[in-house]
Amino acid sequence: MTRPGPYPERRDTGPVVVGNLGGGGCVTVSGPMRLGEYARMDEPRRAQADVNPPEDTPSRPDPGVTAMTFTAAADLLVVARANGRVESWRIGAPSTPQVVRAESDDPVLDLVTDGPRILGVSARHLLVWNAAMEPQAEYALEHPAYFVTVTPRGVWLAGDSHVARLDRDLGEARWTPISEGRTTDFDVHPSEKRFVVVKDRVAVRVHDAGGAELHAWDRKARRNVRRVSVRFADRPEHLWEAANRDWMLGRVSAKSGRQVGRNNPRRKFASAWAGPLALCPDRRFLAVLQTGRDVQVWDLDLDGPVFYAEPVIDRSQEKLMASLSRVPAFAPAGPGEIKVVARHRQPDRDAPVTALAISAGGTMVALGDRAGTVHRCEVRTGAIERLGASGWQAAPHGLQMTRWARGVAHGVRDGERWIVHQGRLARLDFAHPDHIEGVVLDGFPAGAGSGGGQPSIFFRDDLVWHADRGGLRAWEIATGRLVWHLETPGVPEIAGDAAYLIEGDFHYSRDRFPLVKVDLATRAMGEPGDFEIDRSTIDLSTAPVNWPQLHTIGPHVVLELYSRPERAFLIDPERRVLKRELPEGVGLEPHDGRRVLHQVPDGYAVIDLADPDAEPRVHKFGDPIRNVRWHLELGDDRVVGWDRAAQRIVVASRTTGELLGHFAGHGAQVFTLFASPDERTLLSVDAAGFVRTWRL
């Protein structure tokens, strides 16, 4: 019986006599080797493995991709196709491949990099190439195999009925029978103490080095899960697991499949349709295929997503992000396209991507699809190219990528952006955000500043100020010496030459709050005074106030009343009166110290706090940018924001709504966007702390 799909079902042809068909030309490698990268794609790989295709099988002028791998030096991308052909593409050179294996009825189903050589496996043979992709050897297999991986001490093969281990010199294979069922995923721990196979997509079987089955569990009971992908973590007792229709990448016990440790959070994907995994040679970077066509890269050491791309789409200006626009609930979707239902992305079950690879160090990702197209993504620049096509599909706008661990505190001094990272104060270098050279602030609170969009350090004369739950602190800019620390009964907010706070230990009433002022010039804290709301002008009878909170926007002070509904007011803290009502949440929105970019449906409004008589300037946009959260207005009619649904930074004309550019690459939500003083460089920070700079 055959499965529906673009490729015919595999038919086993029985055992083949063991022998060296390559005339002993195998390369022997000395020294420790690192685990090669690979793609574990169950459906495309298994469906493409028919060694005797029927005569009526239609020809495919552009055969689909079955497997890919980067060489150890990341200078070549090796691509295997369903018609048996194997190609090597030189990175950065003209897009003309070198054919290293002609078409055959025995297609290569898996590829792996093993130091200076490349190994490929078909249902019948194990093939070996050197680093220049010159054929070295070809070995017949006693049992059919569909997966190959390497460890520092050996080479492993896996099929439906047997697993084999070979020494480094690819001598005699030691075959071990495994449980029945279709093998849809396979991995070996570098220590070779354990190997794992996934049977029939959802059943996980963990074996010891001798082949004895140690643990067995499955995901049949988990709702709607159709495929499970697993990789060993640093310990053989733990696995990384991803399942389709699941939002999470989990570190689970190899024994039971249960999540490991309460303090080990599951990693959240950008899509619920997470599937096959590819692991780079040093096992630090993990690529996950999502929605059948987009890819996310995780840094497992830093526990955060470093990259996101959606290369298998039409990137013309008219169709860019069109799949995320408002469309009818029953919009048609072809194979692999994204179907939009009630504003949520749902992939068609016939996803286009059939092979996935990641280079050493996680610098590049490649995706191959059913049509034979291969896309290469650069993690640092966000660039995407289609191999064989001229020019970039997405230009390399990205300049630098680094990570600000535990966030930063930031502020503006004389028109320039300054930051405090891990206690060090420095002027932000947009060209080199990883170079933070400055003075160490004595006793700066660890972890202060989350990297959010609101300033958290303030400059006055030759001092830099910071306020948090620990009170007010001031340091000398030149030396970093702590010159003043005042513990306060609440969280102060700095506005101009003063700081204000609402005293904490009291019972709030509906219209009166104790307000405290700290004079930064005299460094003296005044006595609490009641801030009373004039109920003749503001009706609070239907809005019980749970608690009030202050926010500062430059020299302006905003009072937020967290009630139902929430209320926000611009206040005069000296006269203790309300000046005017503002939209709720305005105290936490992007601003330049005077103007606030307030989010409204399908756009944003600019609220000028310095001019009480000015009407908000409203900008409305249509698809595909109507749901962007806008952060910055630039001087030449441009506005910059973050589209959470499309996982990309968007640049548009604020007067015409024309989409001027888009930058994809962040693996997590972006909260902070800075523009350089000349507005030629954009810096973005995401929730995982990864920092990228872009050419505007």
C-alpha cells in the first residue's frame, strides 16, 4: 500500500551482501571528531526511499531534496536529491553546483559531516567523500539503513529493523536488531552509552550501546501529536524533544519522557507546529522546523532563540507577509502554504520543507523543499539566498549580533544613547554593540534594567542616576564611584531634577494618594503629602482603584490608576493636581521624552505631552502592517516597529503606509529599538537578550 504524497512508498528489497564496493578507498581519520549536523525528516525521507520506482511514476524535472549537510569548514553545502543526484554548492561563490553523484534509483537519504569527510547513506549503500567532495569509497549494506550519525569514536547507521556501529576506519559493521516499526528518527549520544530511535513517529525507544532496549514511551495520548523529534542533551539520561502541534522544546527524561526538573522551563517556539530538529556539530545550536517552512535556531547553552526566518515564501513587495493579513476564515491554501483562520497561522499538512541542516557554530541554516529548491540563511545578517538564483532573496541588512546577558539599563545623555551592562557604564557603540568599554559603577544592582524600551538611567551634571526598589543611587560618570544612596519607602521615578514616589505602606482610597518628592539637587526627601483627585472633574465612583503607579516621560509625570477600566493622567506633582487624562498604558509606551507613540487599532497616535492643546497625530495603516507595534519615528518620514506575528522588524512610510523594508532574524519578541544619531543604523534587543544591528 502506498501513502498519498509526491513520492512513492519505499519497498525493502532484502539484505545485500556485505562488501567494499569502493576498492578500499576509504579515508581514515585520526583524532576526536565532533558530531555532524543532520536533518531528521521522517515523512519526506521515508517516502523518497523507493529503490524500484514503478514505471508509471511521473518524472520530476526538479527533484525534491532528501538530505543536506554543511562541511566542517562551512565552505560547502552538500545536497542530496530524490533522483539520487548529490551536489555540492560553494558558499559565497557563483551559484553553480558541482555534481558529485549522478542520478540513481538508490537516493541518498541522510548526510553527515565527519571532520574532513562527508558520509551519506542510502537504503543500499554507505558513501564516503573527502572535504573537496571527491568520492572515496562506497560500501554495500547488509540491512537497509536510512539514518547516519557520527560520534567521536564511531559511525552509526539505523534502519527499520537494525542499527549498526562501525569504527572510525569504517571496517566491519556490527548490526543489532531493534524493535519493529518504521524508524522515523534516530540519534546517538557522543559517549555511545545510549542511542534512541523513534518508531512510527510517536513511539520513543532508548537502547544501551549493546542494543538492549532500556526505556520505551510514546506520545499517543498527547492530543493531536503526529510526530516526535528527539536529540540527546549533554547527559545520556536527558533528551531534547519537539513535537508537532506543541509550542515547546522540552528537556525530558530519556527514561520516562517527563520534563526534567521544576527549574528547567520548556522553551517556547514561535509556532505550535514544531517538528524536525537539526543539531550542529558541537551540539550547542539546535534548528527547529516550524509550520512546514520557517526555521528557528536555539542556543542551548544560553537557553534562548537566536534566529528566526521564513524563507520559503514569495517575498515580492505585494505578497510580503500577505499570509498574515486578514482573510476569510476558509481561505484556500495549497501544499505548504499558510492558511489563516481566525488570525492564527495553521500550516497545510503537506509542508514543503523536506530537509534541514545547520552549520558548525550555528552560523548558517539551510532548508530544502519538495520542489528541489534550497534556501540558505545567514544567522548573523538575516540574509536569505536561493541557491541557483542571482542576488539575495532577503538582503544582508544585519551587521552585528551579540547578547546582553541579564539585560541592560539605558538612557540618553546629550543626545547619545548610554547603557549599563553588568555594572559597566559606556556610550553605546552601534558599530560594535559587543564592545562595552567604560567605567564600572560601584554597587550597581545586579540585573538592573531588563532591556525594555523605557530609560532606567538618567544623567544630571556629572552624575548618573538609577532608581529601583532599593531606592535612589548616584555615581560619578568619570570614576564610577557611588556618591549617594537613599533607601525609599517605594519605587521612585526620576523626572528632571526630582524623583517622585507613592509611599507604600498604607490603604489606598479612591481619590487620595501619599506622594513623596526627592530633590536631586539637595538630595533631600520631603515629607509625604496627599495627592487628592478632584472628584468634581474626574468620576471614580464606578472604578475602584486597586493601586496607583507613577511613570515618568522625560520631565513629565504620569499617574496610572489600575482600576476597571484603567485610567492614566498627566499630573503636576508640585501643585498635586491632574493636568489632563491620557490613554491607558501610555506610561509604558515608546517615547522620546516628550512625544509618546501610543498604539491604536491599525496604527499609532503621537501624543505631545508638552503641548496640552495639541491633538494627537494619528497614523493608520492597512495590510500587511496594520498590526505592527511601532517604536520609533525617524526624521525622513520613516517609522520603525515590530510585527510580532511575522517575527520581523518593519520599516514603513508614516504618511503613505508604504512598506519600505523588513528585517527578519530575531528568534524572540523585540521590546527595544534604538536608532543611531545619524539614523543609518538600527539596534534591536529581544526578550532573550540577543542584540542585532541593522543597516537602515
